[in-house]
Amino acid sequence: MGGSTFSMSPILMLTASMLAVSMANKDWHFGFNYTSWPFKGGPPQSQNDTPGPRKIVVGGSKNWQLNFNYTDWALKNGPFYLNDTLVFKYDPPTPNTYPHSVYLLPNLQSFIKCDLRNAQKLGNATQGAGEGFEFVLKRPWQPHYFACGEHDGIHCMNGTMKFFVMPIYRWYR
Ligand SMILES: *[C@@H]1O[C@H](CO)[C@@H](O)[C@H](O)[C@H]1NC(C)=O
Ligand SMILES: *[C@@H]1O[C@H](CO)[C@@H](O)[C@H](O)[C@H]1NC(C)=O
Ligand SMILES: *[C@@H]1O[C@H](CO)[C@@H](O)[C@H](O)[C@H]1NC(C)=O
Ligand SMILES: *[C@@H]1O[C@H](CO)[C@@H](O)[C@H](O)[C@H]1NC(C)=O
Ligand SMILES: *[C@@H]1O[C@H](CO)[C@@H](O)[C@H](O)[C@H]1NC(C)=O
Ligand SMILES: [Cu+2]
């Protein structure tokens, strides 16, 4: 879904201007069927219900661990918006568990290869404990590539501890 949001932008712009007109007229409906809007968490149902930035735990109740498909998770939980916060939670290292961490990879090639050489460490093996740590999506329209960096990227390569998101602007506010 990440890529397809580009082709959406003319619709978003059109809709944003329709919304502006309809708000000026205090007429929310304006012949546009909001229920059929394809985005999850889509437009507000009423003025009291305007969603702000979300706080999203990566992996949901599974948190950040081996053998969970985060690409699939990201597809099902997107789109992600500018200023949404991703929360990474993972168990600190113990003798019986594999340590995890979170890195931001610089580009698609490094993401595909799980190449950590120019990656930015976001959270080390202990920072996912408890409430975890947060990462705010500050760069609109930029793909953000996340991966576990432990064991030279083995969790990224063998499992599915990698995903990317591309934060989009909220068109309604
Ligand atoms: C809007 O679209 C939804 C889903 O396509 C449909 O179920 C609903 O009946 C429509 N509402 C109106 C008022 O047309
Ligand atoms: C993870 O999910 C994606 C999207 O649903 C799918 O294309 C991919 O094959 C899955 N990967 C694995 C390792 O199951
Ligand atoms: C995102 O947050 C920054 C401040 O951190 C704010 O200036 C900006 O307006 C916000 N943008 C959106 C779309 O929420
Ligand atoms: C992880 O980072 C925290 C905060 O910077 C630091 O206190 C801790 O010692 C680090 N842990 C490891 C295993 O490097
Ligand atoms: C990846 O490696 C870890 C530890 O080496 C192992 O526990 C896990 O089952 C492996 N996952 C896959 C999908 O091969
Ligand atoms: Cu890991």
C-alpha cells in the first residue's frame, strides 16, 4: 500500500478542497460518502472525533520479536501519518531469549540486504523493555526502513524483523 499512496495524492487534494468548501457551508455530507473512504481510521465522523497523531505499538500485542511478519503488520496497520509515534517494545536480553534492537536503515538497498553499515541505532537491546521506546515519524513522504540489528542483522535476514512505513500528511484537520 506504501507505493500506491503516491497515486492517491490528486484525490487527496481534491477531497481536501471539497472538505474546505463543505466546512465553510457547515455541510459535512456534501454528497460524499465518507463510509466508503478506503483509508482505515479515515475521516472524522463528527467534529468531536477529529483524530490526532496516533501512538502505535509495532507488532501490536506481539511487540517486536522473531518470527512475526512486520511487513504484513505494516501493510495492515497503515497508512501511517506524519507525527504518528511508533512504539517499540521488546524483552531485554536474558539467558533464554534473543536480544533485539531497532535500527533505521538508510535506503531500500540496505533494507533488502539487511545491511547495517550506515544504519542509525534507534534502540539498543535494553531500550525496548517495559514501555519500550518511541519514534516519531517526522519526515513526510519519506520511506522509513526499520530493522532489528542484532547478530549482524540475522533477525532481519532470516526472520521478518524489518518493515518500512511512509508517513503521509493528514488531509483533514
Ligand atoms: C456509503 O458506502 C458504504 C460502503 O460502500 C455503504 O454501505 C453505505 O450504504 C453508503 N452510504 C450512503 C449514504 O450512500
Ligand atoms: C510477509 O507478509 C508479506 C505481506 O503480506 C508477504 O508478501 C511476505 O511473503 C511475508 N513474508 C514471510 C516471510 O512470510
Ligand atoms: C507535526 O509536529 C510538528 C511539531 O512537532 C508540528 O509543527 C506540525 O504542524 C505537525 N504536523 C502535523 C501534520 O500534525
Ligand atoms: C542502551 O542505552 C541506554 C541508554 O542510552 C544505556 O543506559 C544502556 O546501558 C544501553 N544498553 C546496552 C546493552 O548497550
Ligand atoms: C531466525 O533465527 C533465530 C535464532 O537464530 C531462530 O530462533 C528463528 O527461528 C529463525 N527464524 C526463521 C524464520 O528462520
Ligand atoms: Cu531481533
